[in-house]
Amino acid sequence: MRKIILLLSFFLLIPGMASARFGTGIGITFPASSAGSSAPQVTYASLTYENIAEELTIQETHGRLQLEFKITNTSSVPYTLQQKTSQIYDIIITDKNGKKLWQWSDTMAFTEALTTVVISPHSATVYEAELDSKTYRGIKEKAVLATAYLLNSPCKLSTKLPTRTATHSTPILIHGGVIVGN
């Protein structure tokens, strides 16, 4: 007990080492993570044939479904895609029985003209599609599989649609204070 009194009196006698002030404080706590909420999941599929690598990435963001179909030329020479129309690719979303729920090309108009796309060596071309929130909400409960493919290609690339998974972690809280006064 004498050591505590001695230390306390030592700090009180040296100016600047210890100080006492009066004021009021406000405590603030806010979550830095959301426990028990759902987190979006990204689904992905890829395949390589000949000199082409195809990748399909699907993610739900803000109630919309975003689909990215990436074609990469893995060779050291240009790769040429030729189609009889201006449509190069298509994406279809189906239910568990394989019934079509949505198809990208259904809402598009294509010219009846020979179309050529050249992908440079070791380069990629990315095609993107998006289901707006209203369309996605209408098929979300039944939608299971997305399939993307280049027209006139022997390969089709499929992946499951993203699902929302519950997170069961402890929330992270940040606590701070605002002191008003001297």
C-alpha cells in the first residue's frame, strides 16, 4: 500500500506526467462486420480446348446477376472466330430439370452479316451479361445452372448459380469515445 501512495505522490508532484480533467464523454459502438447475415458467393467454371481457354464467372450483386464469359487465346498466333450473324456467344439459365428460364440472346437483335472476331495471341476477350433485379427476382428461386458457349463451338461451359450462404461468425464491433471538455 505504501508503494502505491509513494508512486501516486511521485506522479502528482511532477508536472506534465499526470493530469486530471473534467468533461463528458459519448461512447460510440458500431458493427464492422455483419454476423448472421448472408454473404454473396461467386461461381466459376473453366475449360481449355485447342488454343482457347473459356471462363464463366457468375456473381449476384445488389439483387442483380452478373455473368462474365472470358475467351483467352493461349497460343502464339491470332485466333479467329467467324459467325454467320453478329452473335458470337450465348448464355442460358436453366432450372433443375434443364428447362430454359432465361437466355441472353432472347432480348438481343443480331445482324445477318458475317462477323469475324480476332483474338490476339495470349490475349482475352470478355463478354458480359447482366440480369436486372426484376428479371432475376422472377427466376431466382428456380434457377440452378448457367451455360455459356461460343456459337458453332463443340464445347459448352456450365456452372451452378450463386447461392447466398449464412455466416455464423461473431460480429466485430468497434468502440470509440468522444470526450468534450477540458
